Amino acid sequence: MKTLSLHAFWLVLFAVSLLGWKLGSARTLSFHESLVVTGAQEMLATGDWLVPRIGGEPWLEKPPLPQWLTALFGRVLGLEPFYARLPFALCGLVGVWLLYDLVRAKRGVGLGLLAGMVQATTVYFLTYARLAEPDIVLWVLILGCFRIAAAHLVRPLEPIGWHNSKTTFFVLLGLTQLVKGPMFGPVLLLGPLGLYLLGARQLAWLLAPIGWLLALGLGVAWPLAILQQFPEARELWFQHTLGRVAGASTINPEPFWYYLTSIPWQLLPWTFFLLPALWPSLRRAWRRSDSLDRLLWLWFLVPLALLSIPSAKHHHYLIHALPPCAVWGADGLLRCRSLFVRLTRSVIFWPGTVGILALVGMSLAPWLQRHYGFDLTRDLLGLGAAASVWLVGVMFLARTRGYAVGLFAGIWLGSLYLHAVWVPWTDNYREETDLMGRFVARTAPTEPLAVMGMNSSRALYYTGRTTHELPVLEDLHRLLDQRGSCVLLTFSRWEPILQEMGQLTRLETGKESAYNRWVRRPALGLYRLQR
């Protein structure tokens, strides 16, 4: 028990350091984050926790559980970016512990610890567990349901307490309905679990009338209350769920094989490590109907198949099916251990690795300077120094049979570096946010603020003032007809058209970053437009 507690402590400490480092400052709030945080702001301001609102208008596209979490923390801590993201980082932390606990109970503490650390260092996890977006909330709810199901159904069976009881399972099942929309979460959970129960001839496990009443009560209470006030929400929810399956929506249209191309980079840096573990796991899944491997494969494959059917796709839809990959990654790490140790003991491995990294760095820095106008020489030197220290450490650890420690230490250092340097540099919203920070200072108290080509919820968060969102030019015409003038934040390429609409004064031009030039993102401008 003492060893178990120590492993859990180090895993939690490791995950906290990855999730907490520059949580509020590495990047500014994204579009999806602003919808959650501004909704929470208005809940706290108005006291209405039933109807999410943005700019005073109902926003009913998604259920309000993420806004409720943000508002609960915001009431105590405030809604600065760090605290707004904190409940979602805690969801990620809980998920890492749940996966560790699942694998520990079925395969042992060592593999459980590795699985938790692999999960905590995966690209998709370090992306979405550090954002105030709904996806990580649904992810941890589904993970919790599978953890409980495994305790009841997968050999060896475990003692049942309140934390892994059927009641807790149905509570979490009901809450999945309050994150991403009607039936999205329940389908991703019940599809693979139902097939597992059917194959193991344990389908009766789900026959719990009181549990279903509890899940339905939690899941449908909010939608029914909203439909009484806003009957039009029914059509909105249909468009975001069944409408996508029927082809009525063209949001993010992608081919059916899209997820097969997104999974490899979402699982970095463990994509190749998990490959040696797939075939042995598949064989065990085929042989035993009540095995953990069969549950993992169904957990991964069924959502992959279901989400590949609609034309509308996005890589974050699939993250709820990716925790099994952390288990395979941990198993693959153990299988690759002997090969790695032999490599690190090679005479030419370390000089060759350092030499290749040095050549790549020396070639990359001048090319970036010449083509995109920024100089990463200092960053490359710093990264090279950190890599050298890591390589020496891994070499020592490998010779003392601790190569996994060296691998995770290197990935930990790399993650800290990326969130200190790379993530701020690639933040598409930073230029926009900097201008929004000076929006109000250039605007008279009665003069309307407007944004065109972007979402107004970010402006509402960063300026504290209601901002008109203008999807088309006709909306700008109407605003000018009503108010006579406005201060407008939009892309500078619109200047010629704006000049034809009235007297245009350029107040400020955004500082175009090297990254925005690289990805060819148009520059922004702050303008005053008068009739």
C-alpha cells in the first residue's frame, strides 16, 4: 500500500507540473474557450444558471456543464485565464489518475504508472486538458464510466465501493448528456460498452431501472427546461447532432478516413512505441470475452467507426476514444526496453544523435531568418543545451536500467519548453487579443464596438463591453445606419471595402508575427468608421 501511494503521488506531481506550467499565459483564450468563460461570467453576473448567455443573448448550442464548472471556480477564484482553465486541468488530472488506477488494478502498479505517464504526455491530452473547452470534461466522464465498468466486469473483479458503484456509473452517464449535446456522450460510451457486455454475456449488468431513471433525470432535466422557454432549440440541437449524420451540416467536412490521419499526430510522442503492443493485445482480446484488452479495443474502435460516418469531423471529437492507446503505449515501452538499452550502449549512437540535432538546428535557423524574418538562434541553442543534458542523463539511466525515467524526463523538459516558447509563438489569437486589450481606450463610452470576421465572445471577455458581431457587410451597414459610427476590429484586407462605406480612420495596425506570416494569416487593424 505504501508503494502504491508513492507511485500515485509521483504520477500526480508529474501531471500537475505539466498541466500547471504557464496554464494561463502560454496562449490566449481560443474561440471555444471564450464561449465557455463568457457564459460563466454572465451566469455569475445575472444569477441565471439555467440559460447560458453571451452578450445578454441565449447561447444554447451546447449544454451548460462546462460553464457551470467555470462559474463555480470563478465565484471563488475569479475568471482570469489561469483560473478559468483550472477546472478543466483538474478534469485532465483526474483522468490520468483514473487510467492509472484501471491499469494498476488489472495489470499491476508498474504498467499502471507507465500508462498514466504516457497519457499525461500525449499531444492531444496536453492540448485539451490545458484549455477551457468541453472536450476534456466529456473525456473524463467517459473514462470514469469505463473505470467503473471494468471494476465490475473485467477479471479480476474488484471490491465495490461508492466510487465504483453502479449508482456512480449512472450519475456519470447522465452528466455526459450535459457536455457536448444530445446523445453524443452516451452513444460514445454505450456503443462499445454494450458490445462488450453482449460478447461477455453480461448484458444484464445494464438492467438497473433506478440507475436509468437517475441518468435520464440528470440528462434530460436541463433540455426539457430549455425547451419550455425556447422551443426553437430543438432544431438547433438537431443540426448539431443528427443533422451532421444526415449530411445537413457541412461544418468541417472531411472524408471517412480522416481520423486515421489525425490519430498518429494526436498520440505523439508515443505513436510508434505503441505499435509492438497492438498485436499481442488483439490476440488476448480475441481469446477472452471478459478481458481488459477486449474492453480497450471496443472502447477505441467503436467510436472511431461511429464518428467516421458523418461528413462533419474534427480531431477533438475522437479524444474520448484514445485513452486505450496510453495503455498500449505503456506496454510498448516495456517491449522496446531491451532494444533501447542496446542502442544507448552503442559507441556511435550518442555522437550521431547529437550531431544530427546540431546539423538540423544550424540549417533551420538561417532558413527561418531568411524566409520568415524571425531568429530562433537563441531558442535553438537553449533547446540544444537542454537536449544535450537530457541525452547524457538518458545514457546514464539506460545503463542503470532506468531508461523510462530518462525518456519521460526528456519529454517533460520538451513540454515545458514548448509551452514557454512554441505555444505562445503559434498562438493565432495573440495579435487579436493585444488589439482587444486597447479596444476600449480608443472608444468613446457611447460608441459601439464591433468585430467582423471573428467571434464577439472573445471581445466581450477581454474588453468587458458588449461587442457587435458582424458576420456580413449588411450587418455593418445596419449598425452604421443606427449609430452613425463604430470602432471596428477586423482584418486589414477589408480596408478598401470599408473606405467605400464611409469615413475610415485607421487607429492601429496589429503587429504581424513571424508565425502569422508563415501560415499566411492576414493582419488585423483597428478602425473608426463614420457615415
